[in-house]
Amino acid sequence: MRVLVVEDHKELAATIAVGLRREGMAVDIAFDGEDGLRHAAGDSYDVILLDRDLPKIHGDTVCRALVARRSRSRVLMLTASDAVEDRVDGLGLGADDYLPKPFAFAELVARIRALARRDQAERSPLLTRGNLRLDTVQRVATRGGRRLDLSAKEIAVLELLLAAAGAPVPTRELLARGWDEYVDPDGSVVKVTISRLRRKLGDPPLIETVAHAGYRIGE
């Protein structure tokens, strides 16, 4: 999952980013509304955390612009105000959810994952392939009933592969959806993560390399 944090409080933005990365998410940061819109132009984010009171371009204007361009990204608006009127205004602008500051980090993570699942409403939270199981809500993977000791990033990559239902996932797509903008674009980080996954999934091997197409989960 890829998330954009648009927050002018740099320390808070960095803290949120570090925490979300520990949850296996790819996170980019923008410190003002103008940069936020520039980042969001590629429409590659599953969720955008949008502070309402931003410099250069106000968060309300950013939200309106995202709605106008029919962005596929879900918007979670953050604000220092917990007034009912502000929540109504924020949702009225087109935001998908609203979270007042200060907030519990666990709630922030839960809301992000819930928003991302809205576009996967018909997909079961349990992804399977053969005897491999991934609970996308609990973030737990098992094979043959044995729980696998996977890192948050490995679970994120495994989810992308399983969601493809046997179709190959290109390296560039794994990079775009699993890592932030600062990752080395040569794809070596994907190879390393896939190698670790293969080892941890055990035998017989499940992850296949498809020439010129990427990686897939076999039967």
C-alpha cells in the first residue's frame, strides 16, 4: 500500500511516515498543499493523509482539486479541530474520512487500511493460493497451517502477489506500490525481498520469476 502524507508540521509528518513504514506501507511526504498536489498528480497513492491547514494551498482546496480530477486515492483529512461543523465541512469537500488531532496511531493505521479496502470490497480479506494463506486484516501469513515469520514489507509484497491471483506482477508495479519515492529504481530491493520471501515460504517453491513480466505465485 502506498500513502502520501501532506502535513506542514515536519516532525509530525516524519513520525507518521516512520510508523507507517514499520507497518509495511510505502510513504511519501509533502509539506504544503502545492507539493501535495504535485505528488498526487500521478494518482499512484492508495490513501492520502491530508492536513486541512496547509501553507501555499489550503487543504480544502487540495481536496477539491483531487475530487475534480477524479483521483482514485482515498483522502483521510487531518485537523486540529474536533468540532462537528469542521468534520461535516471536511467530508462535504469530498474527503473519505476525517480524523482530529491528536489521534492514537493505532486508530490512524486502522482507518488507512479500512479506506484502502473500500476499493477491494468484493475481495475477501483472506487471500489464498494452495496451502498459503494471508489474512490482510490481521497481517498474518500461514502455509500448511504454520505461521510464517514475515516482516511488514514482506507481507506487503506477498499481498500484492496473492491479490494478482496467479498473474505476474511487474517489478515496476511492486516498486510503485510497495516502496516510497526514494527507493533505488533499479529494482534490486524487490529482488532482495522476493529472495527472502522464497526462503521463508519454504518448499516446494511458490514464487516464480516470469521472464520480462515480473513475479507470480504459482499453484
